[in-house]
Amino acid sequence: MKKTNYSPDIEARLDWSHPPRWLSMPRPGRFFAWPDYGCALLVALAALLLYTCTLGPTITGEDSGEFVAAAYTLGIPHPPGYPLYCLIGHLFTYLPMGEVAWRVNFMSAFFGAAAVFIVSLLVVCLTRNRFAAVGAGLALTCSRELWAQSVIAEVYSMNAFFFALCLLLLLLWREARRPRQLYVFAVLFGLGMTVHYTFALLAPLFALYVFCTDRCIPVQALRGKQLRLATYPMLCLVASATFLLVFLYLPIRSRTNPPVDWGNPETLENMYHVIRRTQFEFMFHQYPRSVARLLGQLAVYGRFWLGEFLPLGALIGVWGLLVLLRRRPGYAMMLLGSALAVVVGFCYWQNFEQTREWLWVMRVFGIPAYMVTAVGIGVGLETLWRRGGGFRAAAVLVAVLVVAGPLGAHWRRNDKSDYFWTRDYGVNILESLPPDAIYVSQSDHGSFSVLYLQAVKGMRPDVENLRTYGYVSSPLFDDMPEDMRARIGEFPKRRHEPDIFAWLLENTDRPLYLASPRPVPLPGVRVVPAGLLFRVLRPNEEPSGRDYWGEYRWHTLAAEDTRGDYTAEAIRYEIALAKAKAALITARGAAPDTVAAKHDKARAHIEDALCAYGRDPVVLNNVGVICARFGLYHDGYAYFREALDLLPTLEEAQHNLARIFHKISVAPANRTPYQAFSAVAAICGSGFIKDNARRGGHFHGMPGVRKQACFRVYPQHHDVIRLTIGNHQEGAVRGNVEVAWCPSARGRLANA
């Protein structure tokens, strides 16, 4: 036999003729015995049972309503369109049980359980220990985020399944070195890319692992030779062709104009924008970047990770991965690299703020990293088990703890079996609208709940939801003048919406309802409260006088029934805030002796809203804007300052604080520019100064600035002086403020 550099350690792992007692025993030439499949299947059935018991009976929050409607109608949800999810989801809508939303939710449960099945087999392949596989599979089953995503209509459990399948195929190929396994892997990778773009971050790691394993680790002669160089581009071609073939669904289906047709990808240009997610690319640039910010985001994922399996499970997982790193360094490095690539990649990609909504969104992207930890838990349990004696009892105890701990900790939060918040919200909106109404939503649950009820349940087809896709669109726009249509474009931006609303009021007789009151540039037009919504009245129209709040029906509005769910608490927040806005609107035309009482009522509702949602910096900034818009400047100022105390880098709060500055009498007339700027520093604080300062020059020691700072006076106009602030030592260009200066009037500040 030709001599190779094949290590005895690898040979021992490949030869199962005389395995130790603790190993499972597959037949020669096979990786798994039937009992291996049986154990993995039992774990998957336990996962499916858990997920089904806690499954949402109808739509939930996030993108649930949109995905259910897209799957049911074979439509196109938000970019990049998720074609494979819609095709498979459509098959699940034929299940003869539950409403359509339950059936699509069950698809998530199915793929979550399938991911657990594959991970259990992966641990068997790595450890030859069924006990370890069962422990790892059950721990993954009860992890917070995979469980949470397996009981709602979302893409992440399917994404987890394809990720686990790719990991298993790479391991099987590494042991058998059969090229056809890599071609199957390439197909599955291409399918995974159509489910979620997580695979774009994993592609370099997978490619590097295949290349290094093929070129650096020799195999026995009977196992075959190294891959031909032409195989590598062929694998890329197979993966790319699979990806593009599935995405042909978008233009084909879009030409039939389904009820859900986001981005209208009938043309190559629109299809390119949908696949590339052009509509959301602003998210990549909207916040500043720094190493400190990235480290803070990684620390957030560290907290997420500790919460998935609780500290004991996390510790066992790390230990197991270190053991695996010693046993199988190449594969272990690929696993760790995949986990790190996903976490760092999404931190950099999304560059999220540490606000409640962002944290809720970002949790799901770490699921592949949590799955790698579950593999580590399996290796850790096997390491204890193989020592025998009392260590086996310790292994059993640890397995029970890493399963029971997360199960008890996450049950209440992940149990969606009686979740009706989003459906109730949509039903109440549709039932309260008059015939042929135009509704403009402001949130995902406001838009997608109505989309589901109309497209799937057939409820109120006469109502038109103008902002189904994040931008306003309607067949009514076909009658717009050509110059206006050219100006607003096919996908209008928010700044064009007031003009669009004005055109609708002038050219239709349909009632217009907004989820949030906005000024419309037409004389005589009023915006009046209408329960959760606000109606835009034409000059000849009067309010209906209906008791909307008395007509609404909810399964529950109790705070304890939200169970920490973001959408449920956002709905409670919106209810309280709608009442606050209604009080402020009615205060504008009220008698002077009742205005104060209405303002106090609005303040009470605002505090109720903050109690429902939490004193999050973004929400504090939003309620500050509402207060300022209705003349409650001191209240708005207090909320802006509180928002900046929690998140000093929140630019919106910085700008709003600057705009409200002149309203609260903090910059009296006849101050010198230095005195005025000192007042700015005292009011806005060092966080504002540091983040809104531009390079200045020569005057040092400004109040309210931690480091040495400087400013210059730039005459811009006869009554305007620009104060430019910066750090003289760093020479950083940061921002500027303008003080409008008039000796006979009060000074005012505005952000430049």
C-alpha cells in the first residue's frame, strides 16, 4: 500500500470495527447505525411537540402577516423576496388543520425540529455517543431564539436547517472524500442563500475549509484522490445556478400581479433591486462606525449568547468546542469561524443602535452561532461520559440542567399558544374603517396584519392599505399627472407623502385615515382622532362622532399578557400614544380653561405609553417630538435630555434638542457669542458637543466639554453667527450649530 501522511488518529476515527464500549456501532462503510437515526428522530419529535404546543394560532409580530400572506398567495415578500420560503410555505397551507397562519407557523416548527435532527446526527458523527447527541439536541431545542423562531412564521428556522445540513455534509465529505457529496453541498448552499443571506457570510469559511481539507489532509488510497482544480469553479457554478434558478420565481410570479408583490420585480432592474435589497441599503450607512461601537455590539451578542443556554450551558459549550479544537482542529476552526463570521458580519452589516427595537431585531441573526454552541455542548457531555464512573452521573446531571434550565427560563416568553395581539390590532382597524377607506399604516404589525386579513381571510377588500410595502403605492396613482409621477417615482420616499395625500384628497372622495397624524398641504384640511387612527377631513367633512375605543375588541390588553413580546408591548404603547395625541389635538381648539386639563391628560397617556414599552431612547425622542409639536416644549426638552442620557449618540435626539433650544428661554438676547455657546454646552451637555462639533480653531476650555475644545465665529448673515466646535488635539471634524443673533430679539439655536 502506498505510504501516506495519514495520521493514526484519523484512522482510528474512521475504523469502527473495534470501537470502545461507549461508541455507537454503525455497520462497516456507514457513518450512522439505525439507532443513531432513531435517537436523533426522537429528539426531533420532542422538539416538534414542544414547538407545536407553543405554536402561535394566528399571525404574530415582526414579518409574520406578510410571510403568511406571501406563502398563501405565492407572492413576493420584502427584499430579497424569499422565493424558496414562499414555495415551501405554500405547500404547508394545504394542511387540513388550523387557520392558514397556523399552518405556516407549523412549517417553522417543522424546520426547527429538522435542524435539531441534523445537529443531533452531527454530534453523533463527531462523538459516536448517542447520549451526547440527545443532550445537545434537546439543549438546542430549548434555546431561546431557535424556539422563538420555530413558533412563528419566519425564515430563521428554515435557515437553521440548511446551515446544519451544510455542516453535516462537510463533515461527511471530510471523512469519505466523495466528490458527489460536495456537489450536494453546493446545491444545498445555493438553496440556503435563497432562504437568507447569512450564507453570504459563511461562503468564505466553507470554501476555505474545503480547500484546506482537500489539499492539506491526505486520505487513504481507497478513499479516492484530491479534487481536480476544475472541481472548485464547478462547485461555485452549481451553487450560483441553484440560487439563480430559484430566484427566477420572482419575475415569473410578479407578472401575474399577486396580492403581495413587493418591489414589482418584473423587470431586470427591479429584480436586481429586490435581490440586492436596495430599499434597505440606507441601513448600512445610517449610523457612524467605530471600533468602540463594534465592540459594544459584540458585547450585546455575548449577552444574547449567555441567555440562550444560560451560563452553565454556555460554559459546557465553550469547553466542548475547546476539546473539539484539540481532536479535530480543522473542523472545529470552521465551526468557530462560522459563528464568529455571522456575529461580526451582522454587527458590521447592520451597525445597530442599542435600542429595544434593534436588539429585538438582532437576536435572530445569532442562531447559527448558538447552534455551534449546541455542538460544543454535545462534545462536552461526551467528554464527561467517556471518563466513566462518577463522571457519567455528572454528565447526566449536566445534561438535565442544560435542558431543563432554558426550558423553564424561556417557556413563558416563547409560548405563543394564546397570542392574538397582532390579529386583534388588524381586525379592530379594518372593522372601524368606513367603506372604501384609504388606510396608511405606520408599523409592520399595522401593515402586515391588514395584509393577512385581506389577502388570506378575505376581510374588507374595499379598504386600501396604501403602505403595504414600506412605501406608498396604489393603482390610483396611475391617474396622477405625469410630472408628479415622475417626481415621486415608482417607490415614493416619505418626504413626498404629504403631496400624495393632498392629491388623493383633491382627486378622490374616499376617506383617508393615517396611523400617525401628519400635516397635509391643503387649505381647510384637518386631522382628527379616530381611535387608533387619525382621519384627514376635507373642508366640507365633519368627524363621525363614533366611540372607537368602545367598539374595539381585544382578547387581552393586560400588561402581564404581553410576556415580553416586542409587538405586543408596541401595540400597548401605540394605544396609549394614540390617546395622548387625541388629547393634544382636541386641546388646540378647546376653551382656555380646559387646555391645561387636556395637556395633563396627554402627559398621563404618554407616561402610560412609556410604561408599556419601556423608557427606550428612541421612544423618548419620539414622545419628545410629539410634545414639541403641540407646544409642550419643556416636556419635549426633558424627554430629549433623558434620551441622550441613555444613548448620547442618538443623532435625532441631539438635533431635536438643538431645535427646541430657543423655545425654552435659555439663550436670552444680548449675550456674547461665547456666552451663548456656553449656554448651548450647559444645556446640551458634553455628549451633544462632542457629536455635533466641527473643526474649530483657537479658543480653548469651553464649558461642558470634557476634552480641550475650541470654536470660531463665522459671519453667515447679518443676524446669524455660526459657532463651530471641535477638539483641537484630535483635529476632528464633527458638526456645527448656528445661533441666530439679533440684539432686539431672543437668540435661537438651530442645527446646521
